[in-house]
Amino acid sequence: MTLQKIKSIDGKDEYVLLPVVVYQTLKDQIEKALTTYETGQDDAQAYVPFVLEDYVDNPVAMARIKAGITQEQLAQRLGVSQAYVSQVERRVHVTNKMLERVTAILVKK
């Protein structure tokens, strides 16, 4: 029998799907391990903090999120549509001119 593994974003095994018969056999051990995990007693499962930079590559999106404003609010300040801001944030590369413009707008608040 092959167990199906579900991986985390970083590619590590995070979950395993078990047949019900196997789960029922191991239920007590699993519940004990989950209790240890949930109470933080297991150092191997230490908390990993969320780091925004790990998920957002676009500098315009990063600046906007750190400023705590929506795409709509940034669009209003720039005098463009929200759809345009969305397009800019989806780009792999952003021009220096656009980044300077956004930075200037966010500094004014």
C-alpha cells in the first residue's frame, strides 16, 4: 500500500492520507502526537513566522501592502484605474519611473 503525501509550499512532506483502518489502529498515538504538537512541546514542529517578502515579489505590491492601502486607494492617488494597478502588480519587472512614482505617492500619504 502506498500512502499519499501532501507537501508544503517549500516542498516538505506535511500531511499523509491514511486508510481509515490504519487510522483507527493508530488513533491513540496520533491524538497524543497532535496534543504535543498543538501545545508546542515538540521542537521539531516549531512555529515559522509569516514573512511577506517570501510571497510578494513585485516592489509596487510590496510598497502598497506595507503602506496598508488597497489597490483602489493607490489607483486614486496615482490617477489611474484599479485594474491598471493590478496589472502593474502582476508584472515581473517594474520600471524605475513607476516605482519612484508609487514611492513618492506613498510617502505623501
